[in-house]
Amino acid sequence: MPAHGRAKAVGRTWHVSRFGTRIKILWALAQGESNVTCLAELAGARQPATSRHRAKLRLAGLVTATREGGFVYYELAKPETRALLAQALGLPEPKSAIQHS
């Protein structure tokens, strides 16, 4: 997970947020699809706040959702976002996305 300060800086650059939490959510989704509970844990945020951030990312067209039974899984809308995010954060690009089972 990127450092909070670096995530905030990238968020300002991309104009997606003044909060690093959205960048952390995007980075978590770069690893593979996830539900909001896991995203909250990975981003170090409370679930209601994570849901609000995730909704903004969906409105921005950066995240999509898939419903399977009682679960909703989120993923990056465009695969190329992984490389851009990794480059902006100065981190290696995730090798493969993890899928839920």
C-alpha cells in the first residue's frame, strides 16, 4: 500500500481527490477485484467512508461493480489504470490481478 502522503499527492495530481484514501482504494483494486469491506481494511478507512469514496470513483468512471448473489465486487474500469497508478506512485505494477472465487 502506498504511503498516505504519496497517495494524497497523486490524488491531487489526478484531480480525483484531495484525499489519499481514493488512491489507496484504486491501488487495492489494481491488485484485483474486491468488496467494500476488504477495500476499507486495505485502505485503513471505515466502511462508510470507503463506500463514499468508492461511489465517487465509480462516478468518475474509474471503478466498475459486479453483483454476485449478495456480494458486490469492484474492479478498475480500465486495465491501463494499473500501470498509470503504479508509475505515479513509484511502485512496481502488480503482476496479476487477484480474482475472487
